[in-house]
Amino acid sequence: SFRQTLRSVAYWDLPCTGASTAFIQPTMQAQKLTQATSCSARIQPFVRISRISSVRPSRPVTMRATASYELDPDNASILVCGGGGVALHVTRKLKDMGSWVWMMQRTDVRKAEIEKMMAFVPKGDALNKDDVQRVFDGIEEVDAVVCTLGGTIADPRVDSEGNINVIDAAIKKGVKKFILVTSVGCGDSKDAPGERVYNILKPVLVEKDKAEEHLKAAGAAGKLTYVIIRPGGLVSEPATGNAIVTEDNTVSGQIHREDVAALVVKALFSKKADNKVLTAIDPTKVPGPECKAFQL
């Protein structure tokens, strides 16, 4: 019956390992279904979450109550690769939207912090192809990947090799959309940060550019949909809410990490950004004339 279909979407009782009382969290999708139905019995929109299990609602069941499939934040399976501030903010925002999030980590340093967000933490080194493949193989479905990997001037290998390993594994998995976060100064934005800054960051930017080209080639071949976001200089203060993305590859300036994450999440669920390369900046921190914002 229709009521049974709604119940099958609204209820998920997953294994819980830890405290005797399971963590109960409402899902937005179930809430919408509750509001939409005229059934006399009220549907309880709750899902039981496990910090360990990677089980998630299957899309075939969900599709019984939806006309067609789209990447819906409340039923999306997202793999985030990166351990820095932007990746953490992206993970937090996706979880707040109801997505199923896996955050690949090379070490266990931030495992407890990530698990508090109710995200899964598969262990893997992006520079090890086998590690990366194991992470993808361990997830039933991966709808999209957000990759914020970055190295150092002394060792920038992960900017190319690591990102490329993740891109290749995503293609093999059949991932629909891939967002790569690089930096102003890559590719055709080489002149944007200025000669002095570019020369300092050149070892990293050259490697990031290799990853960009690899991803764009995959997109051109129809293997996946991509978005490349190039933030300016990253700062760690709270979000301003002023940040934008632009197709102008000549601008550069500071931007807060949390603002970058917000733009990444918007781009993830916006078809307008598909197969585009965008610069992310806070226009209030950019000298010179105002640049045109790209509307996600």
C-alpha cells in the first residue's frame, strides 16, 4: 500500500554498536513524506544511525515514492577526500543536509571528530592506489566525490598523484559527479595571484594543474561530470557569507574555509556548475573592480 511504501522509506533500523541507546536522527526526506501524505496514521520520520555500519537506504526503495531520480542531498552518498578545514566543513554541511558521508583519512588523528558528525571514516592513503580502490570498493554506492587533497611545497605529490588516484577510482566506480578543489594560480589563472605568490607556490600549483587536466579530460570523454573550484588564499575565521564563485580567471583574494565549503556544497547539487572551472573568492577582500558572480 502507499502507507507501507512511505513507512519503508521513513524507517531504517541500522546496527548500532556503542551505547545501549541508539542515536536517533530525523531525516528531511521522511519529514517531507510525512507532510505530503494524507494517511490517518502519522509516519514517524526517524532513522537509526550506526557509527560503524556503512548500510544506507537503498535507492530502489526510495524511488517507489519519487517520480524520478536526482542527486538529492537527503539521499546522496558522498565520499569526501581530504583532511583539512574545507573537507571537515563540507562533511559537516552534508551531514546537516541528511547526506550519507564517508570521509577518507590517511590517519586516525581526526577519526573521533569526524565520527561525532555521524560520518563514516574509511582509512586510506591517496598516494596508494590500492588503498583508494579499497575505500571505493567498501561503499555500496558513491554518487559524488568531493576532493580537497593538498600537499606541501616540500612534498606536493598528493596534489597530482593523490588526486588522480581518486579520480581514476571514481571513474571505475561509476561516480556521477566529481568536485575537485584546487587553487587560484592553476591552469589559465596562473597570472591571478601575481608573479611573486605564484613563484612561491609553483611546486604545488604545477601538480594541482596536472590533476585538473586529468579530470577535465575524463569529463570531455563523458566518464563523469566535474566541477573544479579554485579558492583564493584560505583563512580559518568563521564564514562571512559573502563568498562567490566566478568564471573570471584573473581575480584572486582571501576566502574563509567555511565559505569555500558552502560553495562546494552548492555546486555539488547544482547542475549549473557542471563541467565548469570556477574561482572562489570573497569579493569584499578583493582589490580592484568588482567581478561578476556565477549563480549556482
